[in-house]
Amino acid sequence: MSSMGDVFHTFPALTDAQRAIPGLVVDWVVEDAFREIPAWHPVIDRVLPISLRQWRKRPFAKQTRQQKAAFFAKLNEQKYDLVLDAQGLLKSAWVVRQIAAPKIGKVGLDWASAREKLASLFYDRKIHVVKDQHAITRLRELFAKALNYPIPTTPIEYGLNHQAWLPLEQLAEQISNQPYVVCLHATTWETKYWPEDHWQQLITKLNQQGLKVVLPWGNAEEKVRSERLAAGLNHQALGALGVWCPPQQLKLNEMARLLKHAKAVVSVDTGLSHVAAALDVPMVVLYRVTDPKLVGALGQNVVHLCSPLAPNYIKKFKPGQAQQSLQGLSVDEVLAKLPAFDRDVKDDLINDIGVM
């Protein structure tokens, strides 16, 4: 239901299930903030946005009670053959218990597999999945066991309907169809940030290769940082190239289109890195204090750069850790993982000016 990463981790399992079960129809309960995302997969029929985060702030308010009653009434308009909790949390298990389903029709992870063990008590059928593997692999196994088809061993495939997505209109107005790189600098913990001087060096070098850089943002603080980076780099020496910071916050559908048509993405550990991974965009993800082993962005074109402190999940640095956490994450190391830029950019520029 929640966390952008968790939502995207579920798509490969859905793709597996769609292939294994002809005619499968799936409804998806998802936190309201992510309501746009599930519909990107062709097997999804109804997207059911839930405002659980808001309800928990005022659980006994009249408005909350009314909204909950209306939500579950709508949800139970459909009679389900199976209800699957893919998250394994108490909050998701609570939702499962409100949904009408046949006997043994409510399925989730067992005591040893669930993130919150007590959640397993709410399911009719409990499934064991080994914990020490990536979330995508865990979910593929969970879906296969829940829906009774062989656990796939094929490469992960998100299976999203994005082939017809067009470039962002406002971006085309800004960069005149020039190739661009998206830099995702915003994240939840300050320790996961990449220093601004590193971003500035990277952006300058990308500009010198003929690439525009786009700095999207999701809140007021992130907008200030994007504008600060853009202000320091959009100077006369760069000519028509440089940096574009969207004047308005992009919706999720707009952000996805921005990422899809990028030449590449450079990202810190953030939810939007999973979007780019699912769209098969070439991407380098910087893991400064978090480990991608179990929940990192995965895709055919994704490269992870990890510092020595990545497995430690540090939310506040001790003396000396800040510098140590940048080892292996230099600007040159990022550029070295994007070797196709020179060739691709030259091809694009030749096409733009009509050279034969």
C-alpha cells in the first residue's frame, strides 16, 4: 500500500502472475499519494486509493469514520477469489481483514517472513518466503506460491504500459529536443544526500558533453535546492545548454514521462529511482549510507555505486563518517558508469541539425 519502492517492487510479480494465469484481473489498494502508479500495469483493473495516513492522524473523528466506511463499501463491491497482502505489515493486514473473500482466501506472509510478525495472525493461509533476498525476488516467490504457479527464474520484468508515453511538453519548450539527464538529488535522510558541490561538478561536465540537466523537486525545500543548483550553473558560458528546474511540482505521471525520455538518470537512494529502473532508463544510483542488496532499485540498465558505509543505515554521522561515506561516489566514478554519452549525444545532435 505504501512506500514508492514497495509499490514498484510488486510489478515484476504482477507480470509473472499475468503470464501464468490467463484472464487474471487484479485490483490494488494503494496509499492515496501513489494512486497514479498501479494503473501503469496492464493487469490492473481498479486502483483503490486509501487515505490510511490521514485516518491514523484522527482515528476517531466523524469524517474519518465516514471515509473508512465509504472506502470499504466500494472495495467490497467486487467479490474476490483471493486477497493477498504483499506488504506484511499490521496496517496492511488490518485492511485485508475488512475485505470479503472465500474461506482460506486471505493470504500473506508467515510469522518468520513478515516484516511485522503479528501481521501473519490475520491471514487464512500463511506463506513462507526466505527473508535474505531482494524484495522483488521475495514478492515474485510470494505471488507464485499464493497463486499456485512455479516460481519464475527469468530476469525481472516490470511489464508497464509506457511505450506510448510522450515527452513532457514543458520540457520540450525549454530544451528544444536536446538530450538531457535527470538528476534526482532529493531524499529522506540528510545522510543520503550527495554534496551540492559534487552535483555542480557533475552538471558542468554533463553540460560540456552537450547534455541538458533537469532538476525535479517534490516539496518547497527540494525546490530551493534545485533552484540553487540551477542558479549556479545557468550562466552565459554555457550558452543555450545548462540546467532546467521545473517551475511547478511535477505530478507522478509527468515525472515518469520525464524519466522515460531521459538519456540517463543520476540518483541518490530515493523512491523515484525505482520509477526510472522500471522504465529501463540508464541510471546510476548512489548508496551513501543504505544498502541496495534487499531493497535497492533494480533494472537492466541500473548501476549501483556504494560507499564502504552503505550497509550501516546511518541517520546521523559520527566524526569522520561523512567523508568516509563518499568513498566510491566521486563525480568521475559516476561519469565512468555512463560511457555511452559521447556516442549517443553526438548522434542526437547530428540528427537535430540534419547532417547527412
